[in-house]
Amino acid sequence: MKPNSYKIISDCVENGINGGWNKAHKHTDNPSEDFIKEQIGNYIMNQICEYFKFDEPEIETNTI
């Protein structure tokens, strides 16, 4: 059995976009563009880290 990496990453990106968008709008109706991008980026990376392990000892966050 071989995982479909494209499908897994595609789902991570889609779920990350939706989750980040919702998080950015949780406490305000008009968040800044930068805050929206930050939340979406964080949520995408969190989703990817759920399915993939990286060799580096530490994963940097907020690099977007």
C-alpha cells in the first residue's frame, strides 16, 4: 500500500485555509490581510505536521 501524498497535502492545504480563515475571523469581522495570511499559514503547517514528520529537530513557526 502506498499513500497518495498529493491527496494528503491537498487536504491539508484545504483544511488549513478553511481553519485559518475561520480563526482569523473568530473575534473580528474585519481582520487585517497580514493576520489572515498568518493564520492560514499556521493552520496549513499544523495540518501538514499532523501527517508528516520532519528530520529537523525543531520546526520553525510563523515563517510566512
